[in-house]
Amino acid sequence: MSRLFLALVALFLAAPVAIIAGVSVNAQQSLVFPPKGLSLRWYQAIFTDPDWRGALFTSVSIAVLAAALAVLIALPIAYALWRRATLPGRIVQLLGVSPFVLPPVITALGALAFWSTVGFYGSSFTVVVSHAIFFTSLPLVTLTLGFSSIDREIVEAARTMGASEAAVRRTIVLPMIRPYLVSGFAFAFVLSLNEYIIAYMTVGFTMETVPIKIFNALRYGYTPVMASISVLFVALAALVFGLVARFGDLPKLLGAWERR
């Protein structure tokens, strides 16, 4: 019975993706499932149409920069808390997690008010900074788990043998947290790639990411390119998380302290 229930849940979750995938290969420019004829020209249009290609390049660029900045923000916070857990440090950690806990529209409205006040609303870097702040909690959580997995006796042994703090960080700490650093970057990258509300609130229509492009295109009619690029994003997310699961310790990244 439990297997049947899990199978039904999996089917329910996979059904929308299967329908979108079917629509994306429709030979006709219509929202029809099952597809009437098969064609890959809508996938080709993602890279040949300058508007869709530009939106895809913009989304990927923003996601890479925002994920890198989120890691740069989270790394010193997690490292400081690992070295010495203090009340101010815990407050900073709570602030780092809070944007992701709050509804995205609240963070988006806060970003809109801030960038409008300082006069940078619509600038390209505002969405990168806003996404980085919003998704900092992801690398912060993974890096905190990574630092917690370090055996402090190894660090103390290295210091006893005369290693400097810089050498300890470079030869012991960094190699041990590298999988958690990469996974935090991957999580932030995928979510930034698909985020709409904050991007819309910070740059409006002055810059089109793929989610904004889809919203704009819907106002003028449906095209299967929307379905094809959605399938492309799902495949990219599956690839990224699959690589994290393949080369990282997924149980620990999900919060398990010991593998059974």
C-alpha cells in the first residue's frame, strides 16, 4: 500500500513535467497535449531567436554571479561561527537565513524600496545582489554542515606541528568543505535561474531573464518555446542536483549527521 501511495505521489509530481515536455515537441504552435506531430524546432528557437537567446544568457549570467556572491557572503559567516560561536555570530546567521524564510514577495518589495531609494533601480547589478542576499541561506546551511563535519583534532594536530592559520585553512579546512561549497553554489544557481519576483521588482522590464521573458511573451500569445525552455531548465536543474548527489555526500547535505 505504501509503495502504491508513493507511486501515485511520484506520478502526480511528474505529470506536469511530462505534459510540458509533450507540448514542447508539438509540431503546431498551439497548447495541445498529446502533441500533434513531433518537432524540435521550438528547442532550436531558444538559441536562434535573439530575444530568447538573450534572455537565456542573462538568466545564466545572473545566476552564476548571484550564486558566487552568495557563497562569498556565507563562507566567512560559517567560518566565524565554526571558530567561535557567539551571540552576535548567531544573530548574523539568523539574518543570513531570514530572507529565504520570508515570503519572496516581502524580500522583493524590500529590495524594490531600497534600490529605488538609493537611485539604482533598474541597474543590472541590483538583481545579482538581491538574488545573492535572498539565496545566501542555501550555501550558509551547506557550509555550516561542512564545517561541523571537520574533526577539530586534525586541525589541532596541524597547529601543533607548526602549521600557520593560513596553511590550516588552505590544506585542511578548504579541501574538507569543498563539496559543501560547491553544493551551496549549485543550489543558489538553480534557484536564481528560476526566480521571477525579485528579478521583476529590481529590474522591471529593463532586463529580461527567462521567467520575465515568459511572462512578457504570454501577453502576446502562447508559443511552444515557453514549454521547451521550461523543459530545458528542469533538465539543467536535474543535471546539477544529480552531479551534487553523485560527487557529494547527499545525506549530510540534507542534514544527516551519520550515514546508516
